[in-house]
Amino acid sequence: GGPIGCELAFCFARFGAHVTIVQKADQILPREDEDSAEVVASAMEEEGIRILTDMTATMVEKKSGGYFLHALNSSGKVTVECDAMLVALGRKPAVQGLGLEELGVKFSSAGYIENSPLLQTSAPSIFVAGDIASPYQFTHVAGYQGAAAAVNALGIPFFKSKMNYDVIPWCTFTDPEVARV
């Protein structure tokens, strides 16, 4: 029920698949305003996409003929039968084994590389950009960071480009699209 799951739900439904979204939160697109999420949910339901919210997945079984997702909500157990399953749970940085710890690079509790507004890590000669450095995992933010990190890596102390995350545009490519700043 997050952005990627909702975008792909529309895609697969329009290719002819029967789609069910199983969402842990009480609404799809949980980072969006409730009104926006309701508009998208209505459009999904009009296209035949089934939405189950407030669900906690407990187990997946593979049996002949398909998969069975078992989930719980306040009303009890629910089983969703399907031929194929797409699991969209977000992403986490994969930085183990790169030797960054040995260089003195520090990580947040969520696994991201800690960095200053100049994108400088705890190892002063290492700068970062992109998903590993930001709470905003968007291509346009990574590009913005990449340009700033390059200026800072090559220009400090003469030139500095400080990150400013006050205004971040964001779009979820559902139908209708949800956009905000």
C-alpha cells in the first residue's frame, strides 16, 4: 500500500491481473494526507483492485496452484490466495562488507551513513549522496545531493554547497497522481 505497491497495483491491474493490496497501515499511501489516499483508493476500487488495510501478515504458504497469504486484523484472520506475489516493503541500505567502518564512517540506527549538511561523513574526505545519505529516496534528491557533494569534495574550503531539504517535490505515479511539496 505504499507508493511503489500502489503504482504497480495500477500497472498489473491494467495488464489484466486481479490485484489485492494488503497494507499494514490503516490507509494506502500512509505518508500522504488521508483525503489524497482516499481518492487513490476509490480509483483503485473502481478498477477492481481489492484493498485490505490494518492487516498484519503472519505467514505465506506455497501450495500446488499458488500462494496463500495469511493475515490478521481486528476482525480476525484473512487468507488471500494468489498465483504470484509482489512484496514491496521499502528498501534498506546495503553497506556491509565495503570497509566503511574501518575508514571511520558512522551509520545511523536505521543504517544510513551519517552526514553533515555539506554531505560530509565522519571520515572528512568521504562525501555521500543518494539513498544512503537521505531520508528522501528520490532520483531528483540524489541528483541535487550529487552536485552538492561534488562541489564540496573538490571545493572546500573555497566553495561550499549546503543541503536544504525545506522544499522537496514528490510524486506518486498512480491514477490520479499524488504530488506535493
